[in-house]
Amino acid sequence: IIIYTSSNYYVKNPIRKEDFMHIELTRTQQMVLYLYVRNYSYKEVSIWLHSLGHKISAAMVNKTLDQLKTIFNVRDKEALRDVSLKLGYDTALPAGFIRDGSYDVTDDVFDLWVI
């Protein structure tokens, strides 16, 4: 089965998580993808990563997005966003966003994080 999507890319079969289980993304790729899937521009992704202590330029974010397009075998960034959403990359917070150390995760604090 070949499907044409609004993002101008083709897939032989509907996207299944099992097809991508072998993919291991670097910490940087995970962080860039997480923010990009949440509709941040490549410049905004760079700004956020800088604010979290990760030195990555907007140009490097773009390069990382190009690598991710190759990894997920898609033609453009919109297709990358579509595939990533279907695979749940918008739901799991990458470990690179959390600094090493101990954190109080009592119910009160957890409620604040979720809201």
C-alpha cells in the first residue's frame, strides 16, 4: 500500500512504532525533536536548549533536523513532525532536559509540573 499524505511524502505502509524500535537517537536529537514536534522553530529550539545549558546554534538545530529526516526516511520537516507525533516523540520528556541530582517529586510538586 502506498499512501500520499498532505506533507508530500510516501510510506509503503501505515506508520507503526515497531518499524522504528531499532532507532536510537542521541540526547541532542531527542531534545531537538521533542521541541520541534511541539511547534518550536529551529531558532526557538536553539534558544530553549541554550537556556537549559546546552550550547547548540540554530544552524546546528537545522543540521540535526536534517539528520532526523534521514533517520526517519522523510522528505521534509513537516513530514518529520507528522511521523514524530505518530510515534509519540512529543510525550516523553528527554533526559537531557533534566539536570543530574535529586528532585522532590511529592504530589504537590508533581501537580505543579503537570499543569
